[in-house]
Amino acid sequence: MLFTKLFSLAILLFSFGLNAGTIQGKVVGVADGDTITVLDATNTQHKIRLQGIDAPEKAQPFGQKSKQSLSQMVQSKQVTVEYQKKDKYGRTLGKVLHNGTDVCLEQIKLGMAWHYKQYKSDQPKEDRTLYDQTEQDARAKKAGLWIDKAPTPPWEFRRQKK
């Protein structure tokens, strides 16, 4: 019985590990405040959706500023993407790091994105806690989009557009 449970756990952990990975490469495109394209060493392009955040849509207030912010941080720079899976659009969902800095967290800190709590279970607990606290700090400082009294979250904006 114990052997069966341990074996099942080992299979589960092994299969989870097969989905985890890292992409390293140069950012060749910034679509918006939470989506980039990375070109790896084999000249393969990867569309990356920044994990744990949701940035304003381009047509929303701060949508263009959020894109510009992300561009300034990563455009034409080398990044590392730590990922577990792809989203429903086939984009790699990952934590983006540039010179050891968590780019996703920086977007929240600058008030250029929300912590995307709907998908917080996809994040490690430490990141969930840190991203949530960082959003609260950005709100208190009225950083970026938080200068507005009641900014519309992108998930609500997208729902209204349907």
C-alpha cells in the first residue's frame, strides 16, 4: 500500500517536471503589457504570456504606457522564461527574468499591471504573496494606473467588449 502511494507520487512529480522548462533568448517583440516574443538560440520564436499579471488592454487607459514600460525593460534584451505550461491560446505562460529581475513583478510595482488573482494557483506561493503585496503597495502609492480612483481591470474590460 505504502509502495503504491509512493510510486504514484513519484509518477505525478515526474510528469509535472516534464512540463516545466526554461527558455532563454532575445526579446524580439512586445505585443502589449503582458505578452512578448522571445527568439531562442535555435532561432525559434516563442510567444510568452507573463505569468501572474494582467496588463491593461491597448484600448484601455494605461494600455499603451504598460506596453512601453515592458518594452523599456526587455525589448532587444536577453531574458530567461521559467514556465510550466501553455495557455488556451498556445502562448507559453511564464515568469520572465532579465538580469535576475522578475519582469512580471516590476510591471505590478510600476502600476502597469494587476496581479492576476484568477490564476494565482499557477504561481508558487512565494510569488503569489509577493505579487499581491506589491500590488497593494502600488495602489497605496498611486503608481501608474492606480492614479485613477477605480481603474477597470482588463478581465472586466474584455468581458464588456464581448
